[in-house]
Amino acid sequence: MIGLIDTEGDACAEWTFPAELDAVRSARHAVRDTLRAWRLPPSVGDMAVLLVSELVTNSLR
């Protein structure tokens, strides 16, 4: 089971990426590093990285 992250505390992150191909890699690293720092389970991090990668890729298209 995956719980919700409280966005009213420190567990909130926001990024802005340029409309460039390197943005996908940057987004993956930013999400992965942040979720590791938050000590979330690796399976959650893997799924989040995949979703972010898809979203950033689609936004570039």
C-alpha cells in the first residue's frame, strides 16, 4: 500500500525544466534523488521516475 505524502510539510517538491531533450534525464534524476532523500520504498521511486519520464517526454512532443 502506498500512502499519501503530506504537501503541507517538508515533503513537497517542485521543479521547472526547459523544453530540451536533456530535461527528461534531469527530471528522472531530480525525482529519484528527492524520493531517496525522503526514504520512500524503492518500488515507489521506480514507479514515480517512470511516470515523470513519460510526462516530461510527452510534454516535449
